[in-house]
Amino acid sequence: MLLDLELLEPARELDRAEPTFLLVLKTSRAEPARYINELNRAVAPSCPAPVTSLVLRDSVLPLNPTPKTSTYSPLSRTPSLPIDLSPPFNAHKIRAFLFPVHERSNQITTIHPIPMAALPFVLLASALMATTATTAGALGVNWGTMSTRRLPPKVVARLLTDNGFNKVKIFDADEATMEGLAGTNVETMIAVPNDLLAAVAGAYARAKEWVKENVTRYAFDGGVNIRFVAVGNEPFLRAYNGSFDKVTVPALKNIQRALDESGHGAAVKATVPVNADVYDSPPSNPVPSAGRFRDDVVDVMADIVRFLNKSGAPLTVNIYPFLSLYGNDDFPLDYAFFPDSGGGKTTAAKVAKPVVDGKVVYTNVFDANFDTLVSALKRIGFGHLPVMIGEVGWPTDGDKHATSALAERFYAGLLRRLASRKGTPLRPNTRIEVYLFGLIDEDAKSVAPGNFERHWGLFTFDGRPKFPLDLHGVGRPAMPVPARGVEYLPRRWCVLNPDAVAGEDEEDGRIADNVGYACARADCTALGYGCSCGGVLDARANASYAFNAYYQAQGQVESACDFQGLAVVVDDDASRGGCNFSVQVVGSGAAVAVAVAARTMAAAGLAAMILLVVL
């Protein structure tokens, strides 16, 4: 159902006890009870003052206090921002606008219409649009928590709802994360981590206990709306060398059985998110219609698909067009994007040549990848099995192609395609359920695959949006709503002491050693070649960046800015140009920080590269 926000004449003679905002709606049918709770939840959090009145059929209905009198009539009709409404709105034509109400000592007030460009209107429009995406509930997002200092889960959960994400995928069933999601009604996919697959596969009692602790525990009114359980995460990656091949299917069956026997099976389905590397086309015929599962996993994939078909669950696959481009200078740049996603000029050498597969022409890698999977499924007899995209996205740092501009271009094409329900050549006119990857940057992820791994977020580590998003695919991108209630550490930075003498072999050696120490335990990926700070800073500033990254990750404790006397705390922002020296958030970080030391030794290569610059 289409919603047009339009300019209405100021309502007059409205008596208020305090400054407020009026949401004016015209609808073909007055059923206020169906709107009030949803409007309060969706709109009020993003408004600068409470939404207190709902006008239907020229009459005012209270959301909070009741106005004494009101009048209203249309002034002009300027259609704007078409939105496809989700339930409970979708049975009604609605027109809405926001007005500020100015209090005059409890006297009669005048309501002035806010110009379309004014911030409060933008906030309202953003809130309404975010909850009513034309993807009709098919759009979700991944919420990863591999950060040295985590935002409070309630802050992140509110970031989800403020931006209209009604589906989220997490990588475990962490208690703090689940408590953050409780009461939001966001459809949630929780996960059995890979390191638990053997235990869950080996004993049904263990699977039953896991379901009790992580599903049944939250299955109450006001709990967590769990819809899927991911059994493992990309367990058949080539890099795992078959470690999980024999335990994934038994774990999947035990989890679904436990869900069924505990009464959750009708609403909660177990699935297995797989990486796109489980299927390919033969080198002799590299087209989607020749798609097949890898020889080493074809049998286990057949078992999974057969079980999912029986249980009524979709297969989940992670597709990353960026990875096709990463490290492959011969891959045509345009082919990584949808053809209608813009992007300006490209060199003749990089113009994508479509892949011709019989009568089908593929103009982008996403469609080709997805249909290769469809062909692989068809080859084993399940060509119509539902497929859900568990992860798809584009990073914004850590590689020459990992930029905000290219990420914006990728999402523009992807979201427009999802909204159109065009599907792919082998599954045309199909609604594809998608989880974007990811919600926020994670500075403690392993950089073994590449420095970009820590920069997949639509939002920065502290919940600031990176670029406009068109969550409705209607050609009107807007900046997402930032995280609210974020608390920061004090505004201070750790930098290389100006008194440190550069150029002396002994001093240079100490600086290099300490930079290596810092970057092995904090995030220095922005300093890499082709990254946001790479080449921007001189040798001393590189050292300052590394020292500050460690200092912030450690919560600004005094001992974290020493580095054998080479560092000093300053109150002036140490950022240089487009290279941001961050101040971290107040949040949990100790448990993660311990794990970071073990995981980030892969950063040694990056640290070594930075040392060359320092020296």
C-alpha cells in the first residue's frame, strides 16, 4: 500500500499542556487501535518531541494527552516519498505530516508546517520509511560483536528498529545480545557456533539443552522473536579442510528435532549458512547453468538440502561480489555491481562483458553466483528449494576497492533490485530474503582474509552511518538514523611523544617494536596500502595512530599510553585530514580484548608493513 507524505494546512486552535508534535494522517478507514502502538514504536523514538495525536478522517485521536479542540483542512497536495507499508498499515491509504506545536502559556496555539527539508520532518520521514520498506520484510542485517569495545546491546537493538530492520542475524546466542533484542519483536536468527557442532552432533541431549538455554528461555511475551537457528557458519570453507564435514548434518538434525520436541519447530527452523565456495561451474563451461556442488562436499550438501526440504527451511548462502574483485585486477569492476547502480565513468578495460549462458545474459556477478547455486540444487533434484542470502555487503576500508563510495554504489543497486522483486534469470519475479553484512564495524575480527574484514559495517563502530541508503529501492537514498545514547570515553588521544628522537637507530628500533606491539593488539588496518590512512600520514603520525588505537581499545587506562616512554596523552584531536584518530565508546570490552590478542596475531603482517614506514 502506498503512503504519500504531503503538505497539509496548519491545524489551528489546538490547546497543549507542553510543546509537542502532531502527526496528521488521512485514511480511508478509521481504525485507530491498529495504528497507535505501531506508530508510537516506529515514529516517536526518532522525533525530537513525542508524537501525541493521530488525526483520522479529520478527527483527532490521542496517542498520549488529548487535545481539547482541533480543525484541519488540506492546503496543497505535493506527493513525496512513496512507501509500501507493512502491516498493520497495509490495508489503508494514509497521508501523514509532522507539525511543531508551540505552547503559549496554556493558551490556544498555532501549528506551523515544517518545511520538507527541515530536520524534524526528515527524522519522521526516515522513521516511517525505515519501517515500511518495499522489500516487504525481506531485508535483514547481520549484527556481529567482534569488537574490542562493544556498544551496549540495547543501543544496537534500538539502532536496528530506528532504521526499520525487522530481521537480524547474529553469530551465537550471547546472553547480553539476546537481552538487547528482547521486546523489539525483531525476527532473529541465532546460531550454534562451529566449535559446538561436534558436541551437538554427538549427543542429542546436548542439542536439547542448547535449545532449552537459547530458544525456550526467550520464548515468552516480550522475549526474543527467534525464527531461525543457524547450525554453524560456513562450515565447509575450503580453509577448514573438512573439519566440520561429518558433524554438520547430525548437528542440524539434532537441533531441528530438539526444536520440534520442545514445541518451537513450527515457528523456528534450523538452517546451515554456507559460503558460495561450496559450488562452482567447471572451467570448461564457466556459466551458471553448469553449476554444481564441489566434489568434496556434494554428498553432505545433498544430505543438508534433502533435510531442509523436508523440514520446510531454506538453504542459507553467503554471497560476496566484493571478494570476486578483491585481489584480482583482471576482474571487471562493473561486473561486481548491478548495472543500474550508477558509478560514473569506468575505463574501457574495466567495462564488464556480460556472461552469455544460452539465451540468458548475466550482467552482474550476484545474479550469476545465485543462479549457479540454483543450477547446483537442480542437479541434485531440489531446484525449487527456497534460498536465503545470509550475508551480502561491501566493505568501506582495508583495500583499494573497499571504499564508502563503492559500498554506496553496491547497496544502491542491490536494494533497488530487492525492492523490484525482479529476482534472477533462473528465479524471476522472486522475493529474495536478504541479510546485509553487516550492521557495525568490528575491529577485533581476524584480518587473515584481508584488512577489509573489520570494515563491513553500514555504521561505524560507534553507530554513525557511513553513507546514504535507499532501504526502499525507490531512488531516494537518505542517511540512516545514527545510534542514540552512545557514551564515549573522554576526548583524549595517545600519540608519539614529540620529544622522542627520530632517526637514531636505537630510537627507531624502539618505535618500531612498540608499533608492532600495538598493532598486534588493536586495529591498524586503516594504515594499510590503499586504505583510508595509507599514505596520508608520515612515519611519526603512523606511530601515533597505532599507539592511540591500542590506548582506546584498552579503555584509555593510563598504562596503555606508555610504550617505554615513547607516548604521551594529549587533549587535542590528533586526526589528520581524512584519517580519523578515534575516541572509543564506553562499553564492555575486557572479555573481547583478551580474545583479540590471540586472534590478531594475523595482524603481524600489517604491523610489519607499518614498521617499514616508521623506519
